[in-house]
Amino acid sequence: MGKLQEFEIAFDDKKVVYSPGDSISGTVRIKLGQALQCKAIKVNCNGFCGITSKVNDTAWSMEEQYFNSSVSVADKGTLKQGEHTFPFKFLIPETAPTSFEGNYGRIIYRVRAFIDTPRFAKDYDTEKPFYMLRPLNLNEVPDIWGKCSSAVTQQFTYMLMKTGTVVLKAQTDMKGYTPGQVIQVIASIHNQSGKNTGNMAASLMQRVTYEMKRPVHDMRTIAEVEGGVVKAGKEVEWKEQIIVPPLPQSSLVGCDLIKIEYYVKVSIKSPDVMLTLPVHIGNVSLDKKLRSSKKAAPPSSSAAEPTPAPVSTPDTSISTSDNNPSLPPRPAPKPAPRPTPRPRMSSSQTPSAPPADLQQGAEGGAPMNDGYPNKRQSQLVSPNAFSYAPGLFFSQNQQQNEPRTVPDGSAGATAPYPTGGATAMPTPHILPPDYSTSSYPHEAPPSYDESCNT
């Protein structure tokens, strides 16, 4: 085995993850089979960032040094046969960024030990890496509160004959997440064309930018969920969930060569419609109490004013509406003649439209935000498809053999045909046509007036 049998570095308490400002300490252990002459034994601790334009290349095109400290633990002399240990200790600066490993660059921290031998003799060296974590508190990120929303309109032509427009709107419930949290994605797709769209999809994307003379952008899909299609002339509200796996944080504070960004991409495959919703990935999750405390002060002053209003306002509002008919913007025009006029009908009502409770169940040809755009609206994905989230379960409330009932307030349901805890619609029932026997209907579905006449 030669003179040098063991040469290794050990950290105290077997710790491998440190934070800026911590001290890193340990020992260098040397085991010799016979005596060894040396000029010095040195220990070095350094941290740096290196980037390149080639995948997995360590010949860095650009480097950035964060700290580099060395200490001599033994002077010139002869090491006797046997085991020797030399302690060391370094202080990590406060400006050190979080460790990172990418395809085109890395942020590396390591401790190295060197045995300098006399001339014409072999030198020895060893190293051991450690990792830096600079926690990102999402509560300290500017403009982090609220929802992230976006909208896009896309025009397309089908077979050079039919043109149409697709309006895509999407939002996330928050702007910042931590690993393990769930991103709630809500998308609204209005298909104003004569052709069905392709499947909907929502993806969590990572974009890493390596700042060189010609910046290199590394795009990566972290997670993806897929939904169904949107029929011609329909408007669909699609809800999905994406669980955040363990990921590097969005901001590498202290590093000027690598930039990490995350966003949720909502798209339709045909036609090609896509929008992005930027999000932040951090280590400390958002505290809703901090947001409520910030918003508690303004509403408290305004909330004190309406308290006396309900006592005196209702009587005066009724009397002024009777005595001064010119004050309201609506002068109560005469309603149009109808076969069965309703008493006490306000001008804001629209008797020709379906009732609110029946509008969700009707499936006419006109576009409307009904609850049954298609049977693939809610994605049915096996939990095993997500290797980063074992045990993830999406509730599946669809039952094909049971009659379709529409509960009150079914707009917020995740499944197109919810059955659990649903209350049946008051009679008469107006159910959508049953398309379970075929993929698409051969005839146009009946309109609301035709349904009422039959």
C-alpha cells in the first residue's frame, strides 16, 4: 500500500450542510505504513462558481471566487509511522451563496488537504465537499402577496376555411411556494371557433441562465399535468394541482453568474396557445398572518364608518327612491310585453335567459361557462406518475353508471360530475345529453328553449 495508507478529511459531528456565517471545523487524518518526510501539511477551504458553454464540462469559461482560506497544520519534518490527526477550523463569510449544480455551471464548496514533500517526491492531496444553504424567506420577497394571473388571445385558421379565436386565462393561488406545497392552477378557456381544441396542460418550469458573453439558457420541465379538450363554442374552467418537489431556491443571493427562475406554463396543444405565470420557490413559506396584519390596519378605519350606516341608511334609501325617481340611474322603464309577465321584476333580471340553477345543467349550442365541458376536464392521473411525490392522490368523483346530478355551487368542484355530498337539482330536471356511448355527438345538442318545450 506504500507509505501513505489513509489520508482523509472528517468534519465535526459529521455535518455537511452549513449556513453563511457558520464555522466549519474538523480533522485531517493520516495513516502511514512507514516514515514520510514532508515540507508542510496545509488545509484549504474555498468556495467558487464556475460556468461553461458545454454540458457537464469542468473547464470553466468564467469563474467567481467567494472565499479562499488556507492554514498550515504541520511544518517541515518527518511524520513517523502510525496515525496522525490535525485539527482545522474556518469561518464561512456571510456573503456566500447557496450551493448549486447545473448542466452548465456549479457553485462548489470544499475543504482540501495537501502534503508537500521534498523535491522529486510524490505530493499527496485529498478533498471533501460540503454544501451551503442560504435560506430564502418568501415573506421578504417584494410583491409576493396575492395571486398571479395572465391572459392571452390566439387566432387560428382551420383548413383555410374557418377562422376562430381562443381566449386563455389562468392564475395561481399564490406567488411563492416551498417544496411540498401544492400549486393550485385555475384556467379558463373560451373556444370561440368551430373546431375542438387539443388537450390542456399545466407545467412547472425551471429556467437557469448562465451569464456569459452569450448567455446560456437551460430550460427544464419539473412537473406536468394534462387535461381534456374544449369543444367548439364552449367555455371551460379547468382546475388542477401541481405539487412542488425538492428544488433549488429561486434566488442565489451573492452569485452573479447563475440566475434561477420558475414559472407555471399553461398551454393548449391545438391551436398553439400558451401563457406563463412566474412563481418563486423558497425555503420559508408565506405566513398568511403577516399579510392579514398588514391588511388589518386599513380596513379597521373604514370598517368603523359603516357601523352606524345600517341603522339609518335603509329607511332613507327607500324613501328617497320613492320621492326622487330621477336620482337613480335606472328610471324603471316599462318592461317589454311578455306572455307571462312576472310581478316585481327588476331591470337587472333577464327573463329570456335560463335560471341560474338550470343554466349549469343545460348544454346548448351557445358558449357558456357550464360545468360539463367534457369528460376529461378534471385530469385523472395515477399518483405513481409522480416519482417526486409518493402518495399523491387526486380525488376522482366520477361515476359513469350513476345519474348526473348538479349540486348547488358546483363551479368550484374539481370533478365534472361530483357525487359526494351533492344535493339534487329541483325538478323539473334538465339533464345534458348522454354522450357516453360515443366520443362525439352526431347531432347538435338541444337549446334551452327546445328543452323547455319538450
